Amino acid sequence: MTKPMTIPNDADFANSPLPFSGDCFKGQLVLVSGGGSGIGKATAWCFARLGAHIIITGRTEQKLIDTVAALTSAGLSASYKIQDIRDYDGIAAMYADIFAEFGRLDILINNAGGQFPQSAIDFSKNGWDAVVSNNLNGSWYMMQHAARQWRDRKQQGSIVNIVAVVPRGMNGGAHTCAARAGVIHLSKTVAVEWAEYNIRVNCVAPGVIFSEGMRAYSPEALSEFDKSNPMKRFGTPWDIAQACVYLGGPSGSFITGEVLTLDGGGQLWGDLWMHGRPDYFR
């Protein structure tokens, strides 16, 4: 690792420079799945500081409570809903509650998901199914139910899906590579299909981002992560949050079906092994 890093926290997100000024999202409602930690938390902070009301979702209530408490104590507008993105009917009910309470939803940041590093040949059926269910199916359920609400109410909407840098594959992450590639091409497809409803769909693909997610990786793998891009460093959750604001809001009004990659140039140069580099490739 080029230099010691610490996982960013609420205080960091409360004071990081904003990509835009003023209350440019005042009166807007933004839903961030997986908003209790990492990239989701940073994104919630970014939109909230720009004037939006934030609803964060996740499975662990205490994370949601703590994040909403930090946001509201800073004078920002936020609430939460407990939701597993794998629960198709539960997601439908959540959206019904949101529209009943607020009458609108402007932006969905589809961030929830996760994976574990492992050689593909060693995946168990349950391990494979869990990652694909979260990262592909869960993302789709969140997208489709939001789009149905917007269509039926004749309201425009914007979706930003957090994916991964997959053009060269992901060594040690074949399960999430398959799922995220599915989300990317799903997004490109419905970006066209849903244009008639004034719904935009885009993706943000993070490279190596230093957040709580790094805890899943071995010291051996981490020692090479920051060398996997020509900048030779990690990105931050705030980097991704700012990209979500750009694509999700009015600044991205003529952008749909695109993937914005934030990886320090890694896809052009680096060699990333999520599970550590096997001796064969040394």
C-alpha cells in the first residue's frame, strides 16, 4: 500500500468538498440502497448536503440508525427503511410506502450488494447463488419496481447502478463479475426501453475503493490492490458519491445507458487478483 489509509467515516463525508454548490437537490428524494456503510453512506451524505431528502435501506438496522442520526445531527434530511434487496415482494411494498408518504422518488442509487474473494473452481452452489442473487437479482428488483412506480404515476426518474470494472474479468471474483456484467447490460437495455417513460439508467463502476469492503480481502491481496492502477493508489467512497451525483442529477440529463468507470486507469494498465495472485502467475 502506498500510504496508510483509514476507512472514512461520517465526519469525513460531512466535510469533504462537494461537486456542486448550493441546494441543487432541494426538494428531491433520493433512495440509496446499502446506505449504512461504505459507498452507500458516502453517497447519502453527498446528496443530503446538496439539499435532498435521503432514504437509506439495508438489512442491518443499527447501521441505518447510526447513519441517519449522523445526517440529521448535521441538520440534513434523512430517514431509513429496513429492506433486503432479494425480497421481491418486500421491495414492492417499500416503494408503495415511499410513494404514499412522499408522493415521489427522484433518484435511485442501487448500491447494495457484496461478494467474497475466492477462486472460481472452489465456489459452492450457495456461495455462487448468494452473490448472484444479491448483485444481479436484487439490483433488478430495485430497478423494476422503481420504474413501475414512475411509469404508472407518469413521473420521471433516474437510476444509478453501482457495478464493477468487468471488461477484463475479475480474477478471484467470477461470481460478482458475472452478476455485475449482467447489471451493466441490463442497464443498457432498459435505458432504451424506459426512455419513453423519462427514466434514465446508468452505471458507476468503482475500481479499488478503500472502505469497509476492504475487510473481506487478505493482506496479500490488499498489498497489491493499489498497484493495480497507474495512479498506484486507492480511490475513496467520496469519489464514487460524486459520480453518482453527476450521473443521477440534472448534470446527467442527456446521459443514459452509460458506464462511468472510476478506477484510476486500472482497466487500461493493471492486474488485479481479488483472492491473491496464485504462484503460477508470479
